[in-house]
Amino acid sequence: DAFPYVDLAPTGRAKCMQCRESIEKNAARVAVEREIDTGALQTKGAGYLHPGCAAEYIEAAGQLTLEDLIIGIRKHTTALSAEEIDPVIAQIG
């Protein structure tokens, strides 16, 4: 998967990396690339954010700008239509 993108949470198990609250099943979530340390090795994978938490997380992480996040979401989100993505982007800021 190319990051960042938006999808709908298939379960209610994922937690937002910013606020640590669960992301409800079928709720929109923003996926960004993160480092995952498994002890013996480091790999990259998806980390999830509530749309309303994404701007604060991106700013704190310093990995990409808010503009780059939004451009990336529009470019990499394939599971949702533009009409479904626009309200999520509005929540981001």
C-alpha cells in the first residue's frame, strides 16, 4: 500500500496513534506509514489516525506537511470515492 490513504476500519480494534482511542468499525481512518519494532527487526507498516487527530499527529511527527498528507490521501485512496473522501479531508483541516 502507498501511504497516506483513507479507508473504513474493518474492525473496531485499531487505535488512533494520536489520542489512543479505538477507531470504530466502519469509521473513516487515515493510514500513515510508521516504523514497527518487532524486537529483532524494524519494519514499516500502517498506523491509523482519526481524521480529527491527523493534523496534530502529522505536525508533531514532522514527517510530512498537512498539504502533503491531503495530496497523498487524494492520490492513494482507492477504496473510497472522491465524494466519500472530501468529508474526511474536511475533518483533517
